[in-house]
Amino acid sequence: MPRQPSAPSRTEVIALARTTPLTRGAVAEIGKKVPAEIARDAALEALDTAGANAAMVLAFVAAGRGAKLPPELTRALLPEVTSLDHVGPLVFATEGEPRDVLVAFLEDKRGDLELECLVMLLAAELLGDAPKVPATMLTRGRWLARHKLAQEASIFLGGAALRIRNADLSSLAAPHVNRAKRAKKTIDEALELARLPPLEALSDADGARLSTGFTVRRDAPAVGRNDPCPCGSGKKYKKCHALTEAEAPPSVESPKLDAATLGPDQAALLRPSEIAALETAKLSAKAFVEAFRRVVDFRQWTLALRMIDEAKARKDLADAESLVLDALHGAYDARAVDAAEALVALLPDDLAGREAFALDCLRAPPDLLARIEREAELALQSDADGARGMLLASALLRWFPAIGIYVARGALHEGRSLDSRALLETIEDARDRLLLSPFEAWWDVYDGFFDGAEERREQKKDDAKREKMKEDLRRARAASRKTAAEMEKLQRRVAELDESLSSAPAPARAARAAESAPQPSQDLAEERRRLKTKIDELQRIIGEGQEERRELRRQLADREEEDAAPATKPARAEDPDADPEGMHDAGSIDLPRAILVPRFSERAGKAVGDLSADAADGVLGVVAALAAGKPNAWGGVKQLTKVRGVLSARAGIHHRVLFAINERALDVLEILHRRDLEQVVARLARTT
């Protein structure tokens, strides 16, 4: 009887997987040699010893032969997928209910936006007639809906919202739902691909990701066929290992990315295994920051601490403290106590003290309630500044969201408009976790509070301008009286000179007298000429003064009329946000699909420079929120009726920002007072 070959060991299987590309043929070939159970068990070990590609190969080998994958393996592999087509086959080959695997992955919060949106769609499709939607799906769906999504991700999320049929999620994801309704074919294709058998989901070409612009390097030079074999046998390479390697599949061990040439956009797309193998010290400053954010997203705290040490040693990364704080907030969200304590220890004393209460909340000591009370007392003692109250609110929102919402509402501070806006956005995140209505009512309080404060500041400035005009008018009147008195004096002198000249001797007699004495009338005539010139100049000054006083009186009358206007205008005109009718189209504006870079026109840049500090702060804050794709900022954006492609956004009560979207840029065209909107729109309509 022929002897049956023994099954390969787990070590041999992992070594084989290292050199196997993630392709249909290569995986099927290994499947002929390796039992499904061994491939499944080796995949878990390969995650730690051989890298993501080997683990992925073995997972598909096991799934292709009918074995069920452990849920922890699938959840670890999903962030590593090189194609979204692999998500469904991995999930449906996993032990337990596929929907539970998908929901657990959403709880991990370790996926890219596009990956998580697809997971949301697959989980929603599996809901069927389930009476209750898992809270994680609703919370994560709302979180995704508040972010800027690429087109395909937006369609996936919209398709998920259509299937979940939750009113709050649907209203928050309305733009994505609209796209999904127009892209039913894209959704159907994604759902069909998710149900493919594991081997059919793989392509015939190498599935390893080689992103455009990535530069890879070899650890050692390639071995020539006639060179000595590196194994030390003494044979030429072509007579030794070249023979066995020619029979084996080509090596697909993940190539090392050249960190020195990696750009920030590429660093922002790295997978966990790629980051772990990266020589982060060689990254450019911008790429380093993006890679660090990915490290925090993937909860790789040991690597994060190492990168912080590298950042401290670099001259082009002077602000290492901001990296510590970014990592610390990630550790808070992950409830990673050890990582948070290690990160706080890296902060200077003042910042570490600021994080002390948040760290207490994370540790959850028995006397936490007493500590919260003490922190609230200290915040009230420094209420004029408002910073401590906001830190208290931020910490409570993270761990005690319902209490945090109430505290945060009271922590809004007139002197901290940007911090207050950020706090309101954090309140929205807390509402998502509590599955409350996604729309925070205190945004209206914020608008009224800060717009009212701006209005009061504007009123004070208006009062100051009015008083200045009155003072200018008084000075102009006094100067006019003084000038008139001086001119009257000169005119009397001219009259005297005219009288003296009229009584002068006759010309013949004057000619004879000139031989013995100078002619007095010549001096008088010269004086009269000078005085007449002076009188003419004073008359011009008096005329200009009269025109100046007339203009000052007109401006004062206009201001008094504006002050009296609210009492006589219709109620609609009292709305400080009202713009001229017919300026805007009805309907909402879709959020941009990517972060935009603000670019100011020459007119807009000059307009910002002419604003007060408070008004400029409000305008620039609105521009930043629009460029970042903040839903609250875009909620009030309108399309100008007369100028297609130009949008209008409100910046406080008095100002408007007119802008256009051009590829990845937000072009700020005009910054103007709302009373000038109609005139500016007419000018834009003529010039575009």
C-alpha cells in the first residue's frame, strides 16, 4: 500500500503562505496540499509571525475548503483587505451569524470610511424583518453620516439607511440616501459580490496592493544566477535554490515601502501591517503626522509611543505635544488605561494637570462622583475664563454622555466661540451614542448667544462712530466760524486798501514825485493782491467745510433712520438673517466629497482685513467649517439664483460669504455686509 504523505506542519504552511500571492490559482493550489483546519489555525498564528498577506492567504485557503473562520481572525483581517470584494466572502465564511461579525467590526472602529460604509450596507441587508436594529449600527451610521464621504462610500451608507429605516439616521444621511436611490445598480453589485464563494472573489492577478506613487525597496541586492547561493552550500545560485524557487509561486512577502518618498496622502491610506513595517523615522513631517493618525486609529499604542519619541528628536516636528494629545484622545475612546497613563506621563505638568480629571474618569475610582463635584466647583470658580468648564464637559461627554450634554450646554462661553462650537459638535456625537435626536437644540441658543453678542459689539461700534461723526461736525462748524471771521477781517482790510488806492495822486503828478520818493500805492496794491488770494483760499475752505458738514449730517440722518426702521418696517424685515427676495434657490446643497482648501480672492482677502477682530473670527470660522465639510456649516448654504455655481453662507448676523467649489478648493469670492448682497450679486452676474 502506498504511503500517504503526512500533513504539513503549521510552520511549513505559514512558510508556504509567505511566498503565495493572494490570487485564485495560487490559493487553490495551496488548498490541494493543506487541510482546511490546519490552514485556519495557521492563519491565526501567521497574523503575529508572518504578516497580514500570509494570514489572508491561509484564511482564503481555509474558507475555500469549507472551514469556518474564527470571528477574531476575520475582524483582524478586515482592515487589511486589498479589495472591498474580499469583505463579504470573509464575513460569510466566519463562525456565527454574519451580521454579528459585521456589527462587532463596527464596534472596533478600525476601518476606513469606505470599508465601514460597506460593512454597514451588508449588515443592514441582513437585518431582514428584525424588530430591532443593533444600537451599534445606528450610532456608527450616524457617525459616518456626519463625515465627508467619497461617492461609493456615500452610496453604501445611503443604501444602509434605506434598509434600516430609522427616521433619525435617514434625516442625517439624507444626501447619501438620495445618491443611493440613484445608484441602485452599484448597491446590487456590491451585495452580489459579497455573496461570492471565497475563491471566486479572488482575482487571477496578484492582489497585493501597489498604490500609485509608492516606492518599494529590497533589503538586499538581487542574487545573480551565477553568484554563490546565499544558503552557503558553495554551489552557484542557479544550481541550488534557484531550482526550487522556480517551482514555487513567486514571493509576495509585503514589499517594504520607502518611507523617505512616501507622501502624506499615501500615508493616510496605510494598512496596519504596512505601518508596523514602516521606517517611520524617515517619513517627511506631513507624512509622519498622517501615519501617526493611522497608528492611533488602529490602536497601536506601542508604535504610537515610539513615534512620539521620534517626533521629539526631529527639528521639523517641534509640536510633539499635539501628537501626544491626539493619541491620548484615541486611548480615551478605546478605554486603554495603560496607554492613556503612559501618554499623560509624556505631557508637561500644566497639560498633564489639565488631563488629570479625564484620566480619573477613565480609571473610574470609587469616589468618582465626589471628584466630578469638586471639578465642577473649581470650574465655577474660574467661570469668567470658561476653559475649565469646557474640559469638565468634554470629559463627561465621553464617559457619561447624558450628564455631559447638560453640563456642556451650561459650559458654552461668550468669550470662546470656537471652543463652544467644538463642544456642540461633541454633544452631537454624544447624542448619537444615546440615540437621541441627532439635531442639538442648543445650536439655536449658540447662534442667538454669539450673534447677539456680536450685535451688541456692532452696536457699540455704531454708537462710537455716531459720536465721532457728531464730534467731527462740531469741529467742522467751529473751523468754519473761525475761517469766516478771518475772511471777514481780511475783507475789511481789502476795503481799506481800495479806499487808499482810490485817493492816490494822479499819474502825471505821481511820475514827478517818483524821482524823490517811492510810490506808496505800489505797496498797497501788492498787499491787496495777496489779501485777495488769501480770501479766495478761505472761501474755498469754507465751501469744502460746508460740503463736509452736509455729508456728516446726511450720514447721521441715515443712522437715525436705520435705528428707527425696525419700528416701521414689516415684521419680516426685522429678521436679521433676511436677505433680499429672489437671491437664493430653494433646496439643500450636498456636502462636498473631500476636504477643500480655502482660497481667498483679492477682494475677499481685503474684506477680511478690513473687518473687526470679532467679525473676522466669525467669517474665518465659517470658511474653515465649510472647507472641512461640517454639516452644521453646510446646512445654511444657499445657491445664488442669478449666478450659477456661486454659493452663499451666513457668517453671523451681518456678513455673508460668497464662494464656489473648484475641484479640491473652496474659492472665497466675496465677504460682504448683508445689506450689500443685492448689489454684489448684480455685479457678479454682469462679470460671470
